[in-house]
Amino acid sequence: MFRGVFRLCAGRGRLGRGLSTRRGGSALDWAGKVSEIKKKIQSVLPGGAWNPLYDTSHLPPEHSDVVIVGGGVLGLSVAYWLKRLEKQRGAIKVLVVERDHTYSRASTGLSVGGIRQQYSLPENIQLSLFSVSFLRNINDYLAVVDDSPLDVQFNPSGYLMLASEKDAAIMENNVKVQRQEGAKVCLMSPEQLRNKFPWINTEGVALASYGLEGEGWFDPWCLLQGLRRKVQSMGVLFCHGEVTRFVSSSSHMETMSGEEVTLKRIHEVHVKMDHSMEYQPVECAIVINAAGAWSGQVAELAGIGNGPPGTLQGTKLPVEPRKRYVYLWHCPQGPGLETPFLADTSRAYFRREGLGNNYLGGCSPTEEEEPDPGNLEVDHDFFQDKVWPHLAQRVPAFKSLKVQNAWAGYYDYNTFDQNGVVGPHPLVVNMYFATGFSGHGLQQAPAVGRAVAELVLEGQFQTINLSSFLFSRFYLGEKVLERYII
């Protein structure tokens, strides 16, 4: 659609260049008018430099083997592993569509960047173990010839999880699982906690678990930019636009129980261009839904969940945006350089930020306290009422803290069981998911991208078995729950 428009304009431009005068005007006058026309066009087109009207380089291609909806860390990780694992260089054409090209509202850049292995599910532990290895050896994966090496500023200060009396047994069992999977985690009594971290008030703490290796935090923005730079060097194409429609073909089949179901296959994606009402159709073989907090909406566009309630066709992707606040504060007498990422019994958390007694933190709200996700405005009263009292109780020095800044970001919140959704949809057979991680997608993105690429290229998981994260669990009612969530 766009290409036709631009070719027509380009043809007119070539005719115009053959004229020396127009309506009695001099060639100099006409050159001035052309210059003014160029300036007006330049002011409304993206980019700063003059581009001829027949340049369609900013448009998506008409064909792509794989279209990835969402250009955050998860989407870019899938793109990276598809290209890295392809059998022949250049065999797979990959397009990434991202509507927020500034990433100003993207979850990645607004995250606090934590990474841990302190989970109760073996799958989550394995995902994070690989991801931390990826971060530590990032230039083995993401280096680009003649470009400077990446430094994601990984700070291996560990996670310190605190448990009350009622959660102590759960924590103890979790640590057993974590050790079995290869994570380096130890248990600490309140007395051991006070000896190692004298700034902690251990009142109400029955047990603590402390990550000795492979846990801490890193720079999410650096990982995002590093992945983007690398996949571009591998030939992945990018488009700034929004997916507004999927064109599908359908076929009918009968299940073993006699239920008739409709199978769909997407063969065309419509991409609405930035600052335009026009769209570009892209023919494709595979669609990856990595749209984060908005992946539920993207699934609905594909007809997922539109059937009768209680059926597989009527089962929605239960992922929605949930707003979370992050606060930055300064405290001259606060904990020092050995401060870990601390998760309190109250659900409040914090970590050190830099070397100047600055700290990042927040608190997960209860269901009743969930803020309106319609905007990214910050509720400063939430810090005063729900966060600061818990921080000051756990770290007495924080009684004198001063908030310096605050922002809000989105979780791609899985309302069913707060764990990721990975793999193909059972009925829309060529739409694959990489979403719904509810706050830990960033830290697990390198491993999740590899898992999705394995499914696309090999038809099965090769390294980490994530079958428990398939979409079908929503229809079957099989929750995959973490015990002791932060």
C-alpha cells in the first residue's frame, strides 16, 4: 500500500526535475520552491535528513518468515536466538515490530534490574541460572565486530530473602530445590543475619536465605541496546509501528472427545505505521507474541479467547498490565557497599544504587491496592504509607531517608498463576508466546528467547523443558505457582 503511493510520488518528482521554468518563473525561483517543499516534507517525515520520496526503507518488508510483536528484551532475545540457531546464515528472515521506538513506556528500561535463582520452581531456577551465565559472558554472545564491548554492570551482591515464622518452612524447602538445581544459596538464622549485616533489625524474621553467587542486579537498558545492536548486525529487521490485525485461514477438526475445534493459521500481519493511519501488510509463517503487558490484547486480535466460555477456543491469554512504582532515595547513614538486594517479609524491597548512599526500592501492592494502569503517574503517598514504614522498621537508618525520584512501569502480569507463558497456542497454531512473567521476564529473557527459538526451529525444547509454561494449562486449570513470591 505504501510502496504504491511512494512510487507515484517518485514518478512525479522525476518529471518535475526535467523542467527549467514554470509559469514564466526563473529556474532559480523554481529551485527555491523545491527547497521549501523539501523542508516541509522533512518536518513531517521521521528522521532529520532529507530522504527522496521513493525511499521506503522505514517500511516493514512485504514478506518475513517470523514477525515478532514487541521489541523489548524478550522479543529481541527470541530474534537473537532464531538467528544464532538457524542452520544456514541468512536462512530465516526476522522482523521485529515495536510501537514505542523510544522505549519510554517499556518495562525493560523502567525495571530495577534484579536477577536471582531463589525460586521454588525448578524451571525458574534453571532459566535464571542460564541468564546469569549469559550476562557474565555477554560479549561471547553479543559482541559486534568493530564496536565497543558491552558492560551490563552486573553487581553480584546477592539477594537476601527474609521469612517470618509462618514462611520459614517454605523457605527451607525452596533452598533445597535451589541447591539441587545448582544455585549457590545459604540459610541464615537471625543471629547470623545480624552478624553479617549489623544494619538490619531482625524483629519478626525467623529465617533468611542469601544468594552467594550469580545473584544481584544489572543495567537493563544496556542489555536492551546490546541485544538490539547484535540482532541488527545479524540481519534482523525493525519496524516502528503497531500490529492492528491478523489475517488467518481456518480449518476444522474433531477432538478425541468428539468436540469440534477450529484451527487457525496466521498468514498476514497488518502493521500500522507510526504517526499514520495507513498500514502495511506483511506475509509471514510464524508470529511471536512478545508484547509484554499488552500481549493479551495482541492475542485477542488473533481471535484467542473469542469462543464460548469454558472451551479451549474461549480461553483467553490472562496477561494484563499492572503498574508498579519504583522509588529512588538517599540516606547518608544507610547500608554500605556490601548491601544485597533485600526482600522483606512485608513485600517491600530495596537495593543499593551506585556508590553514593542511594537506594532503589518499592513494594508489591495487594489486590485491593492495585493502582490504575491507565497511566504511569506515581503515587507518592504509596511510598509514605506502604513502603517507608516497612523500610524504616527493617533498616532503622532509613528513618531519615529522603526520596529523590520516582517512576512507574508495567508488569506483564499473568493473573492465572504469575508465571511465564512460553510456546505455541494450541489452536492458532503459528502464534508463539514469550510473555506473562509478572516481573521476572527481564532476568530470564536470555533463556526464554532460546527456548522459544528451539520450539520454532526444532519443534521441541532442547535445553530447558518449559512444558509446564504452555498455554494449555489455562484451559486445563493447572496452575504453576511459585511459593513465596516477591
